[in-house]
Amino acid sequence: MARSRKAAPALDLSARSFWPKSTELVSLEFTVTPPTDCNLYPQYTTGLHAWFLDQIRQLDADLSAYLHDGESEKPFSLSGLSGQFVSHSQSLQLLASQPYQWRVSGFSQPTVAGLAHWLRQLPDEIGLKNAPLQIDSVQLAAPPMTYAKLLRQGKQTSGSVSLSFTSPTSFRRKGHHLPLPWPTNVFHSYLRRWNHFASKPADPDAFLDWVDDYVIIQRHQMESVKVAAGKRGSVTGFTGAVTYGLDRRAADPPEFQTLFYALTQLAPYCGTGHKTTFGLGETQLGWQSDQAAPEVPSMQQVLAERIDELTALFTAQRQRQGGRRAQDTAEKWATILARREQGDSLQEIAEQMQLPYETAKTYSKLARRAAQESHSP
């Protein structure tokens, strides 16, 4: 998918600084090219996620821990690739020497400082499985920003606002996926990040009650899609665009109206919903649904549907145990078995799911046995 935003000039990676030291939010767009035609494997965003975290780990162990598991809310988001793809069999093919875009965003001051450090030692290539990508240039996808400036902009904004969800976006509700841009879910997603990283948190209950009462969907154009995303499981999400308006009574209290507009400005940095560090929930300001959303490879849809099928099977078999733990185990077994059926190596699966190899091996055996037992008379 070609992005509509006019390209910003490439950053001078030899510059002494890329943005002010006070910057708390930044979004970078990398232009990359494959040297040869190559196929993207279904869960390639997991590979981008792993590559990025490994890059940071090599530079700064403390920052790596902060990004990886030091925060209940992750201070970064990653997109998938966008550009000209060719459908090939059940996958998407990247074309040799064709430019593609990839975004990395940070929305805490330590993360933004770490990104600046990384840019000064940026490698020439992204080591993605079966699809090495040469890094041609880096530019700002969204301007360097602070949370205080977002609030100031919020005070100066009025009227309706449109958001475009350019990769599958979803929320969790009562243990299931909710593939709809319901205002309370959308703005709760942004508010969680805001309250975690901004210096002026808001009362979540009061603000979300205000959203529920006064934020109106004026227009939308949506399409649902099922994808395999993240370390395990599948996601039913949506892509498209929505326009939100405010009821005439929304001006009271004024600080909530200001926060509403500030959070819409936060969206392009943090993304929407869950698994935004694995390419889901990429969000842009404005109505962009006239552009085709990135095509989801049929192999990825097949994998997602197989994971769903196996998860339901294993959950039913473990019904006596119940609870979130049984569901998590079922998702792990399902993801491992579905990927093994697709030909992924157990070593690769273990690394991407952050499981010890022997644990992944045991889960694979148990999952295969459970699947076979389900077909026994």
C-alpha cells in the first residue's frame, strides 16, 4: 500500500542530533529494498519485532529490558511492510529493488533517546528470514513531539476527527476479539499509553464514561480480517476508517475535550488496540480508506484459521481446568502445531515464542497427540 502522506526529507544520520532532547514521541519510516525477489513468510512481523529488539539489546541492555519486559505498556510500536506486493501462491512476494516502507515509533523519552543512539549505528540491512532488506533511508513519519505539546494542540482543535486503521486492529473483550472501532475501546487504548507515559494522567473511569456519553461515530468504512499475529494465537481485526464527532454537551468538562483531541494525535505514534509491537493497529490521522489496505497473504489467513481451530479443540479438551491459564496453554499448543504443520522449524518457533527449546518440543508432542486423539473413534 502506498501511503498518502508526502514524504519528508531523509534524516542525515551523521547529524549531531535528530530532534530536541526533550522529545518524548517520534515515528520513523525506513525505506528498504530487497536485493532479489523474495517471499514474505506469514508471521514476518514477528521477525521484524525480534530483529529490532536484538538491535537494541546489542546497544543498550537496560533499554532492551525496558522495551522487552520492563513496562506493562510497551513504549514502542512497529508496523508491517507497505509497498508494492505481488501475490505468489499463498504468500506475498517482494520485488527486487522495489522500495518498501517500515515504521518504528517510540513514545517515552528513554525510548526516543535510544532510537537516536541506534540511528547513529544503524546497520545496512534488516536480517529478515528469506527476505534480507537493504536500508536505503530513514525519515520522520510523524514530527518529534512531547505530551505537553499534544495537549496544547488538543486545546486548539475542534470538530470531527477521522482515523484510518491501515493494518488489522482489534481489542480484547471478555476473552474474545472485538473487531470494531467502538469509541470506548479505541480511546481506552490510547488512554492506557497516555496515563503510563505522560506526566499528566487522567482519571480513566471518568474520561471513558465521558467518551461513552459524548463521542459519536459519524461515518465508518470497515472490513474484518483474521490474521496470525504476535508470538501466539490469531486475531480477528478490522481495517478501514472512522470519523468521530462530539455531542454538543461534550464541552463540559473542557479538559476531557482537550484530552480527546490530544489522544487522536497520539494514535499515529502508539497505534490502536493490542499487539501493536507486531504490526497490528497501525493508525493514521485522516480518512484514507480510499487506498487499498495491505493485502493479507492467504497463507497467513490459513494459518490464523488453523490456530483458531486448534485453540478451540485444545480448550474444549482442557475444559475442566478452565480459566486464563488453560486458554493460554491451548493457544501455545495451537500456534506451535499449526506452524509445524506449515513447515516452520521447532527452533525458530521456540525463539519467536520465547520458549525454551525443550518446552516447545514437549508442547509440540502434546499438541500433536491431543489433535490425533480428537480424531480417534
